Amino acid sequence: MKLLLTGASSYLGARLFFDLSKRFDVIGTYSSTWLSGKFIHLDVTDPEEIVNVVKQNAADIIIHAANNASAKWCDAHPVEAVTLNQRSTERIVREANRIGAKVIYISSLSALDRSNVYGKTKYESERIVKQSSKNFVILRSSLVLGFSPNATNDRPFNRILKNLDARTPAVYDTSWKFQPTYIGHISEVILQVIKLGIWNQTIPVAVPELKSRYDVAADILNPFGITATPADLHDTTKPQTGDMSILTSFHLPTYSYRSIIKHIIGEIRNREKFII
């Protein structure tokens, strides 16, 4: 089975490529960040490039992960955010329909809120994905944690990793609460979705507990002797929540917060194995 993974050079995409390549023939794409010679170039804001890449690399399943996940960036660049996060999804789905490919879309629990540009683009993209003529699955993640072959770009977990590697204390917010998502959990759910043939569903992928940025930073850094300091930054963003019983209903993997922290600490200690 052949998979086409957009955004394979991103923090999340690189880990998906690493995990899924163990089981499938995965074609990964990159845009601005060159991470591996195994990847092919694809600018998802370029309609012609999408047509060519999808046609030339006819896949059974397209996993679309090439979005900008920064809510701040999306609010600051609303036009670009719609082009990158929403229009690209529309074009990917159109080309998937042309070749008869299934679509797995990496969405966000922010699609439930839609109080910012990022959430709105995710919501609209989900609506578009549901128009797939073959089959689709929408996976809603929250703030994603865990080791990735791309450990350098500016994602929340990589900031924690920088604190660890530089042996510097850091201040983390206590005000915003969310249900953390373990990066490896997303890969596991994709594997099981394909294996069990679970299609035309929207599935949240996270832990049931609500935590803050400080909670996760402290629990990851403290075992390595690094201090995380709490600070109330008065973030009024609504908590990201989803019904994790959906995972159980489809016999998909589930995690507790403590279990993902254990996995993440183990990944950090064995980071040399995450090479693409």
C-alpha cells in the first residue's frame, strides 16, 4: 500500500513518516524545510504542483498534514492561513477524488471552537474532507508532544527540548488547559484505522486529562534536573476538549497523561533512533 504524506518535514509530519514507513511505502513531501533526501518538493499553496505530485505519485491514501499549526501566526496572517490551511485541503481532496485515493486529514480540537483563524480553517477543512468521494478519516489532535526527527522547528515540544539541551530553566503558562496529544499516538491510530478499515469518521486523539503548558514542561524537564517555573499569563483561550471514548468505541489505542509522559521521557533518552 502506498501513502502520500504532505508536510513530512514538519514536526508532526516527520514523526508520522518515521513511524508509518516501517509498515508502508510512504512518499513524504516538503516545502521550505529540507529534512531528508527521501522527500519530494510540494508547495501546497501551488495548485499546479498539487496536481502534478498527486498524479505522479498515485497513492492509495493521502495523509494531509501540511498546515501551519500556530494560532498566533494564523491570526497575524489570515489570508495566508486560509490559503495554506484551507485551500490546500480543498485541492488535495479534489486530486484525491480524481485518482480514487482515501484521505486522512490531521485536524485539531480547535475546529470545535472556531474562535480564531486557525480553528476556522480547521473547521472548514474538515467540511471539505467530508466531501471525499472515496473514504476519509479526520483526526483531531490537541497540543502535540513527543520526539520527532524534526527537533528544530518552533513547536511547543521542541521549545521544551531546547530548555533541556541548554540546561536552562524556563517559565511556562498555567492558565490555558488542554488535553495533550502524544505524537506517537497519532501514528498508532492511523495504523489501526488502515488495518481495521475505519473510515468516514472524525476521531479525537488525545488523553482525557486537562493539563497546562507548565504541567507538561515540568513533568518532562524535572526528571532531567531542569526547573520549570509556573506563570499565569491569563490566556483566555477555551480549553481544548474532546470525547476520548470514541477511541475505545473503535478499539483504537488510548493513553493516559502519565503514560504519554513516560513514553516521551523514554524517547528523549533514546533520541538517536529517530533518524529518517
